[in-house]
Amino acid sequence: MPAGALASGAAPVAPAAPQRAAARYQAARCSPSTRSAPQPARPAGCRRAAAAPRPCTRLAATATEAPARASAPTDIEYDAVIIGSGMGGLSTAAQMASKGAKVVVLEKYIIPGGSAAHFERNGFKFDVGSSMMFGFGDKGTTNLMTRALASVGKRLETVPDPTQIHYHLPPSARHPNGWQVKVWRDYERFIADLTALFPHEREGIRALYDEFWKVFNALNTLELKSLEEPRYLLEQFAAHPLACLTLASFVASNTGDTARRLIKDPELLRFVDLECFLWSTVPADLTPLINAGMVFCDRHFGGINYPVGGLFWLFVPLQVGGVGAIPEAMAEGIEEQGSYVEYKCNVKEILVEGSGEEARAVGVRLADGRVYRGKTVVSNATRWDTFEGMIGEDKLPESERLFRQRYKKAPSFLSIHIGIKADVLPPGSECHQIIVEDWDKMEEPYGTLFVSIPSLLDPSLCPEGTHTFHAFTPDWIDNWSGLERAEYEKKKEEVADAIVARLEKVFPGLKAGTLFREVGTPRTHRRFLNRTDGSYGPIPSRRPLGMLSMPFNRTAIKGLYCVGDSTFPGQGVNAVVFSGFGCAHRVLCDLGKAPRLPGVDEGYNALLSAVRDRSGIACILGAAFFFSWAATFVKLIEQLQPEITIFLIIAIRSLLSVIASCAAARRLPLAGSAATAPLLVLRGLCGACAMTLFYAALNRIPLADTLTLMFLNPAICALLGWALLGEHASWRTAAGCLASLAGVACVAQPPFLFGDSGSKAATEAGSGSGRLAGVGMAVLSAFFAAGAYITVRTIGSREPPVVIAFAFHLASLLTSLVPLALGLPRPAVLPRLPAAACLLAVTCCSFAAQLLLSRGFQLETATKASAANLTQVLCGQAIGLVLFHERTSALGLLGAALVVAGVAAVTADKQQHQQGAAAVGLGSKPGQHAAEAPVAQLTPPSNGVMSDGRLWRMGEDVRDEEAAAPTSKAVQYLYMTTNNTSFNTNESLFYEPDGTLAYKVVNKEGLFSGSKVLTDGSGTPLLRCKKNPLSRAKWTVTCAKSGAEVCKTKTNPGLAKIAVEVAFTGRRETATVVPNFNDLSRVAMWQTAGKGEAQETPLAEAAYGQNVIIGMISTLIQNWSYSVALAPGADPALVAVLLCIYTDLVEFNSMNALVGGGIML
């Protein structure tokens, strides 16, 4: 119908609109038995795409099979061959087709949609999957469904759901009859209802959801495309720097750690777990905070909106209802753009030419022998179906092997589609309901029941006087394997009957009011949706490091891309549409149909792959590269616009860093405590002086020499640590310091040592008389940097890293403003465009370097990481030679080598001193070095209880869960989480498996001393721990009641030394607490009676979730939580104390390890 017809005065049969659909919904809720049949109507004032709408023949069909039309030719090369017409594949195709690309979508079934399709039985129209549709808003950028349809000239009428979810939750001490809460579309109403149920958590609830809103508001500002495309990232950062920095501060956060930081009520924390489980099939600990923020806020911003049917114009159907209307409209729009959607196309093979790194996907072969060739191939199948089923194990890239280690298949679902009498539903029933009867069974098969009744939103889905009722629950295909047909059918009905019986508690008379029922199992999902084991995507095998652990769209095979729930950002209809937007953007860039940054693009993606593939050395090398370029841009500014002073550079960089620190700090008090305030001021001033002198030196001596001299600070730190803190030092440390000093002399080449030859070489290599001044500035910079580090180590865990970093940024900003205000050394000027670009590049390179360096230190031992970081010197040599034509003399090169060797010697000494402890780690047998041991796959559960009741044995390779044999049920479990807002570890709470508070460790830190008190759950003191006044290396543990000494702990808190060695009083026994140096998220405790390695036995083991937040300049570790498994007979109170001492050292050494890398904060 022409667009002008709506305004031409032609009268419809009866007026209708989304408001009428909403009114029908309210009438159905209030009186479900008196529904009126939908009338033929057209939407008055309906929202339409700009293109002239016309009757949608596909939508008017019965959705049993797509209408016949011209087939896609097989004799052309498409821009993209897309396997599967799920929402990920269709949104990719839509975005590409709208940009002029020629694509073909190949669907195995007879209609599009995959999990978002629909089917009809006996007059009832059922959604295959969920009916909770996000992304249909009309504002912001997260309305991806609206945008995907609009890109191909389509728009669907939707009806809003005023109640997003109605939860029915199990009884508890506070709620003996169970409790319910409704997630209203109105955000404030939802928060009010939730806080009424938990009034003691009022502030925590608001704070948690405020965190989600920070994420969502930042996301809703950005144009959502491919994170694999650097030009897009730079454009977004330039346009929305604060939003990008906000997201960066959350990038490594998971929802569980954030929730536990703000909320303490175990029952409310279970509810947060359920909120995550609802859409990601994993609890909060395994759910990235950014993903949660997108969903939890969009339901209040754009809300759940359901495609509504019953819309006619002159008896011509404009739209049918149901989720299936979305993919059908999108498929029709893709064809209208000149591309193709083909059905009954069973892809059997992805054609790959070449091998190894030269392998390239060039097309697909169908089961009937047809071949479709394309410049690219996009698979909307799961990664298991893509690489196992269509490529083959022999061509499996290493990245996919890593993916299999980190992720496992999510469960499938048991689905029960029921047509019911309308009077079965209680008055006021909501469309979407969740029922949990036992918290401990929430994640088990059939433990959580999901209910959708979409006919409450769209009565056109079923006959008058009835409703469509869809119940589904997680299930595994193993429960349905090996059954004969008769057994299978019988079991289906038995399980469905049992679930219906449970549902009758909420919907009385459900069984009697059933008019039609069809049951689907994981086998059904596998058969019709072509999903391995019927799985709905991957879930982490262990706690992921934030959101970026999911694979992106590119694969290791050139020309092959993946899209859908096996790629970032994961499961959920809106999430897979996001994946489609990102995939289309990346493919269009690779095809040359969208702008990109040649050269930079390839390097960025190579580095991104290395980071995601856990190549710690690659991360460190990347950090060295970016740190070198940060210094390079400072030097370039001096050449592009000499009148710009270093104080202006520092002021701008520090201002951006202060803003970033404030964003990262969120609710933390940035002023610090009265006890640490003097140290914070000292730390800030030392850091400010170090940066000022470093930038000043850059303008006087070659880039390589400046970077070389900055690497003196590890040796200086070692000397100051030995002199002031009594830390370990040996002949290696002394030799390293002397070598570094000799290196400085060779770089400076002072005449009093080298005579005229030194003076001549120095003049050629530097700036004549100014060279010695530049060398002096660089050396002083290293001293001030070392002073800053020593101050940080003195502050220790009494202040969170974000507060310490903020002190540095603020001091740098204030100290730079003074000379700027006084016009020293010359009046300030506004930077011109080239210099301004360099100023922005300084900040961006520093941020990227810190991000990569933090990741590298997480994945590598400090020795390897520090050694790799020394490549900054090489980068400086290369950049200085190419850009600034700086030549380094032979003596200068010798000096650089000596400084590097000195740093390596100091670092190696630290590592050598802790090798004895490192020889025993999780996954290591006594005497076996951790580097040679298999890496255990320990998944810390959200509630501290390992769901299968097994003790994950040290010394066994448990990559495959089935390989780990369970041990005695007598094993005790604890769960520890830090209770703090400032990362002082003020309280550490240890819970029993049932949630009972078993122990509490309270920290009482003074300026030069510290103590810990362990109490039982009631607060009665049990053990006291006293720290050495000048060192964290020694603690004494005494009995709180008698004062008798229990044990002493001894450590070396130097570089990467985070082991605790315990000597028990009055007996020849020791205990050792060490990390696995292959994977620092795992900790083992061993106990030795007497001497001899054969007598070493496991005492306990723990796995922690380290919530790392990357600030603008420094790494900020915000929270710790452990799940702890104790061996039978182990003293849990002692283990609790040891773990807290260990945590105290790890907090300290997380910054100390960075010191060893020679980083300038």
C-alpha cells in the first residue's frame, strides 16, 4: 500500500494501534475468560520505516514454509555466504545488504529464525524460544532490533509489556512462605518493591543497579559495531571519551564480585545469580558486568516489546504476531535489497583452500552437492558445529582448541508448548514468569522453570478463549541419550507431567485446562535447530576475565567469520543481533566496503588475538611498543610546536587520568584515610617529579637513552627496599645494581670518566652540553619513580590502588598548573591540531600500554614479563633512529646492555629466591615445578560449594571434568570474600556451604604495623596475627585466649614472591601457601611433617576471582573472593588466617610486580 494512502482519507475497516493491543492485554489480564476476537484493523498512526510499506506476503503466510521465489544462482561469487538464518546471521546479512554487498543466506529449515522462529499447532502459534524481546526501543543505540529491521526498510508494530518478569522464589528464614517480586518496566517501582523485601540492603541494591546503569548509559551513547576494527574504536573514543573510559573501567568486572562488594545478604545475592541465570544460563560470577548492565537496564529503558498481530488494512494482513515475525520481516527485507535467503539448504562443508596460516574459506558445499562460493563465509552455527561439523578436526586452528578449554557447552532446554483454556490463568497473570523452588537446585536440570504466555500480549496467537503457554527449563542431552523411540516418548510425557504438576502451584487447573500439548527435548533442539547437543551457546569453564574473553567474529581461518551466541557478547536475542552488527562491520571493512586503517588494522588484530589467546609475552611486547610511542609523541610535540611546555602536556594527560580515576573509583573515598594521607601526598609528589623529569629528559637526549635510564628504577627499588624495608638482597642484586650504574656511565659518557672521546661521543649522540643535564634528569626521574614505588609499598593494602593512582594524577595536575599559571618557562599556548592529536595519542598509548602490561603480568611470571618489557629500549632505539635520526654510540649501546642486564639480574634474584615455593603449585606434585605441571580447571562456584561435591585433587590433570575422581564426602568447603569498599581487606568473611558465617578476619592496619584478628561467626576472637612493623615478610599467629604462639609465617615480598611459608610452634611441621605460576588464580596449601618431599600432603586449595579494573595509568585490583576446599582433618581456622595473610601479600605484590617491569606510573 502506498505511503500516502494513510493520509488520503481512505477509511479502514476498524481503527487499531499498539495502544489497542495494550488495552486488549490489560483486559485479558483482568478477565482472561472474556477475551474478544481480534478485529481486522490497521494501525492508526503506526511507526513505519521510511520506505513505503506494503502488505508483507511472507508475514501473511502461515509460517509453515517460505513462499517460492527465484533461487540464488550458484555461478557467481558472493560477498558473503552466510550459514544459518538465526538472528545473528540475518542481522549480519541485513547490515551487509543495506551497504550494497551481495549476500546469500543458507537455511536448513523451511522458515527463517532458528531459535527465534515459530510454529503452529491446532490454531495456536508458539514461539520456538524465548518471548522476551529486547531492542525494540526508539531511542539510544542499544535498540538493535529496531535498527536491524530499519536497515532493510522494515518496522514491526510491538506492544510493551508493563511487567518484564514475575519471580516466584523459594522460602527462607525471612520469607517462610516464599517471596515474589515483579520487575516492572518502571525502574523506580521495581527498586521500591525489591528494597521493601530487603530494607537492610536498601543502599546496596541502589548501588548495584547504579553500577549497571553506568554501563548501560555508556553503551547507549556509542554506536555498537566491531571491537575488532581500530578505526571505529578511535572514532568512538574521540566522540565519547568518557563513555569509553567508563566501559574500560568495567571491562574485567564480573557481576558476582560487584554484587558481593555492595550486598551482603545471601538470599539477595542468590536473586542476583538468578537474574543472570535467566538470560545467560550461568550465575553472576560467570557473567561479565557489562553484559548484565546491558540487559538489566534495557528492560527499563527500551523494555520488553512483543511483535503484535491482528493488524489489517482493508482485510489485507499487514503483520502477523509472534517472535517469528522478526526474522521473516528481516529475510524479506534482505531479498528486497537484492540479496538472497535460501531454504532447505543443508550445508555440509565449508570449503577451505590452503593450509596453516594461509588457509582461507572460499565457499560452502551443500548436502545435495551444490556449491556457493564467496569472498567470505559467515557461520551462524555454534563454533562446535562450525569447526567440528563443517571443517573437520584435522583443520582445527589452535585458537579453537583454546576455546574448547575455556568454554563448555551450555545446557539445552526441555520445552512444553501448551494450548490452555483462558480461565486457567489467575487474574493479573503476567506474560513472563520464573519459578524457583529450591535455590540449591537453580542451575540443575528442571531446577528453574521459565514460563511465557505471549498471548497475553497478542491475543491473535490463539483461538478465542484460550492462551498459548510455553514452559521451559534447562536440560542436558545426556538425559535423553540411548533411549528407544517408545522409551523416549514415554519419558517425555512423564517429565512433562511432573513439571506441569509443579506449575499448578502457580497456575491451578493447568493440567485440566490443557487443550493441546507438545513436548520438545534437547534432542528436538539438536534436530530442528542444528545445534550440537541442543546447546544454547558456550558458557565459561571457569570464571572469565570480564567480557572480552568471548571470541569475536574473526577466526584463525582467513575469510571465515562466526556470528551468534558463540561469539561476543554471548547469548540472548539482542546479544546475537549485536554480534551480527559487529560481524557485518568487520566483514565490510575486510572487503573494502567500509573505511579502515590499513596496516594499523592488521597489527591491532594480531595483538588482540595474542591477548585473547593468553600470550602474556605478546601482551608485554605490545605494552613496550605503546609505552615507547607514548614517549615518542611527547618528543614529537616538542618538534611540532616547540612553544608547548612539558607542563601543559602533563596537565592535559593528568586531567584525563583524574577523570578516568574518578570513573573507576565509583563510590570509593579518593581522599584516603588520615593515617595514609601523608604517604599519599608523598607518593603523588614523587610520581609527579618523576614524570616531569622524564618528559624534560626526552627533549634533551635520545629517546632510547631516556627509556634506558628509566629502567634503573627496579635496581633503585631493590636498594631502597633493602635499606628501608629489610627486604631480601643477595650478591645478584648487588651485581645488578652495579651493572646498571656502569650502564648509566656509558650512556652519559661524562668527560671525567671518558675524557675527550667521551665528550665527543656524547656530543654526537646528544645535544652537546645539554646531554649531561638530560642524563641527570632521567636518572633523577628513575630515583623519584623508585621513591614513588617504595611509598606505594609502604601504603600497602591500606588504600586501594585507585586511590593511590588518583593521588599521583592529582599531584601531577596541581604541580603542572602552578608553572602554567606563572607562565614558566614560557606562557602557555593552545595546541594546534597536530600537537593536540599527539597529546591525545600520549594518553591513548599510555592507556593501551597499561592494559596490555596488566594482562601480560597476569599471564606470565614476573621474570619473563619484566624481561620482555625491556624491549622498550629496543623500540626506543628503532623509533629514535627512524623518526628523529638519533644515532646511538657504541658506548651508548653498551650502557643500554648493562642496564638491561642489571635489571634482569635483580629480577632473576627475586625469582630465584622463591623457586623452592614455586616448585609446589596447584596441579603440581611435590617436587614438580609448576611450569611442568598440568593446569587444573577449577571453577569457583558462586556460593562457595563445588556443585559435584568433589575435591579437585592437586597433581591430577582435570581439563576434562570426567577425569577427576571424587573423593570423600567428608571434605569441608569454605567461601571467602572481602567485605570492603576501599580494598583494605577490612573484613574477610568465611562461609560454610549452607551460607552460615563460620569465621571473620578483621584487619587493623596502622601506619607501620598491622594485625589481623580471626573470630568465629559470633565475633568471639580465636586467633591473632601480628605483622612485623617494617615488613610484610613476617607474621606471628597467637591464640587469642591464652596468648600462646601457634605459628610464624615468613615470606619474601619481593618481585613475584607471594608465597607464605609457615612454621608451627612446638612441632616439626610446616605449611606452604603458593600460587600456580602458570595460573595465578589458583592457590595450593601443602603441609609437611618432618622433612622429605614424600611426606608433603595437601592441606587445602583455593581458587579466587580477581576483579581487575584497568585505570587510565595503573592497574587497579578491586576485590578478591575465594572458594576453598579443605582436605579432611585440616584446621579451617588456620587455613582462613593463612589465606588472608596470603591475600594481603598478593595485594601488595600486584603493585610490586609492576615495579619490576620498570613502569612509570
